[in-house]
Amino acid sequence: MDLTNQDIEDLVGFRRELHRFPEISNEEKETAERVVAFLADTGADEMLTGLGGHGVALVYDSGKPGLTLLFRAELDALPIAEISDVPHSSTIEGKGHMCGHDGHMAILAALGRLFGRQRPASGRVVLMFQPAEETGDGAAGVVADPRYALIRPDFAFSLHNLPGTPLGHVRLREGVVNCASRGLRITLEGRTAHSSMPESGVSPRLAVSRLMPRLAALGGGSFDSDDFSMATVTHLRMGEPVFGVAPGHAEIRVTLRTRQDARMEGLCAAAEAMVREEAKAEGLQCSFDYHEIFVASLNEPEAAALLAAALDAENVPHDEAELPMRASEDFGIFGHTSKSAMLYLGSGVDRPNLHNPDYDFPDELIAIGARIFMRTARTLLG
């Protein structure tokens, strides 16, 4: 069953409406309501709202025994001001769909229309509109929600658009496709002093100056190896922006990254040990907390093979180039309880990169993404 011209027109309009009204992670209440309203007439057999925050799951059930398939899209936008002259540009100051999640939602909405007209022959399909992907806590919140047990899938699939790759060309491989990462916030506490008498205080200055290169040097290993690790200092604040006070406080933020979850704990332990060493040398107190925790995303071989077969059946070109990625993606959580796989759908070689202020999802991908996922579902469920 194919999308009609009217379907395409409606889906493009829906995508552009979402683009005009972006909401960032954990604030996607109205976005979720727009999804529910757009798919209301598809007659889903079950609808769960408020999953893990503002998540929405629509279930299309054959009424017959079979597999449960989950297809996932993200609800959230980014705290980035859009710089664009498109007529559907963001109307919300400082926020924009600069990652293409509006397009991913439109692809799932296309599936909703098609399954609304014709249920799978067996099993059931779950369309998961997940909150808070950008902060790494959305998928974890959905899976931790007690109601997730009612829809836990046998297979979970997702996609992400990928600028720099030819339009409609797919990147897909089994194994690791996205790195694990987490944000480490380091706090160093000493004692302030008058700037004319810095020796009467306890300054974090020397510890910070030594930690800058040492933290970066924690990374190692070739990216082609599972031993790869990376530490990127993203923010530093020391003291206050005044001339009369020698600093007594500093905060450093570092993003830690590995290809394998098993290596992340060791990297965190090494970073903390290094900070404690430098803090002790300067008479400082130190503390740590972690944010935006992403597990590694791994494509399970059978799930990846099913996507590859769908691509071949739909004559969509694909290869393994550019995979895995250093960037993180919280879809990996679904792979802890289901066979899961994610593909990357090219959005054009000349398109701005993700998170650029002028990025806009190409509407041509809506039908392509829907074809790939529908073929996958029909192959498994009929």
C-alpha cells in the first residue's frame, strides 16, 4: 500500500507545522498533542501518552499472534535559534528543529496512515514518538515506564537523517553505530582571597591549568578499534569576572566518549582519579556529577539484516561508509530489551549539517523513510 499524493501533501504540511513550533527536551507537550491530533483518525487500537515524560505510543494490532515491532521517532527540538528564510521557520525564539526530528515524526505519521487503512496480517506495530533524545534521558525514561512492558517489542527500528550523504542513500551496518558518551561536571572548591593577597586563599588556577591537557590526553586508541576513547573539554569557568578577587572555585565540563559501554566506567574512573590527584596537590576539594548519559548504540545482526533486505527490495542504495559515528544517540537503550537496528538516511551532500542554525529536513525523505519501514514491517508481519 502506497501513500497517496494527498497523503504526501498532508505529511509535508504536518512536518512543517512541527518545524514552526519546536519544543526542546522534556518540554514536548504540545508536540505530542500535535502527533495525537494528526493521527487521531487512523484508529489506532491503543494509544499510550505521557510515556517517560511526553512520549506517545500508538499501537496497530492485527488481533492475531505474532511479533511486536516498534518504530521510533523523536519529539524534541534544540535550543538553537533558527537562521532561515523558509516560510515554515521556527516561531519560537531560541528553539528550532535543527536535527530533523520533525521529519522523523512525519515518517512515523506516514506509517500510522498506512496501518490505519490496513493492519498487519499478524502481530502488531508500535509507533513510538519518544521525548528527550537530545539529552539522553528520553529512551531510558520510556523503557523505565511500567507501561512499556505492555508494548515491549521483539524488534525496534529507527532512522536518522544524515547531511553530507547523497539524498536517499542509506548508511547501515551491524554492530556499533554510535558511541557511548556522558558529560562529566568537575567542581573544584578552594577559598577566595583579595587579588592583592592571592597567597591567603586557595586557588584552583594551577590545578585547572594542568587538568586541561591531562583530561584531553585521557582519550586514546584508533576509532577503528573498540579500545577507542575520547575526552573533550567543553566548558570552563573559574572565579568571578572581577579584578578584586582571586578565585576559589572552578567548574570544568568534559564529554567522555567510548565505542563500548564496558570501557566507559574505566574512563570515568581515570578522569576522577586525575582530578583528585590535582585537587589534593593544591589543597582543593573536588566533586563530580554526570549528565546526558548515552549508552552505545549497537545494531543487532538480524535486525540490521532485515533493514538491509528492505532497502534492497525498495531499491534504496546503501553501504557502511561513515559508520560507526563518534556522536551519540539514545536509541541504544531499546537494544537492551529488543533486537534493534538504526539506519542513516542521506539528506543531501550540500545540505547544512545537523545542529546548524539553517538546517531544514528535506521533505523528499518522508516517503523514502516510510517505504523502508513499511517493507520491513510487511516482511515480518505480512
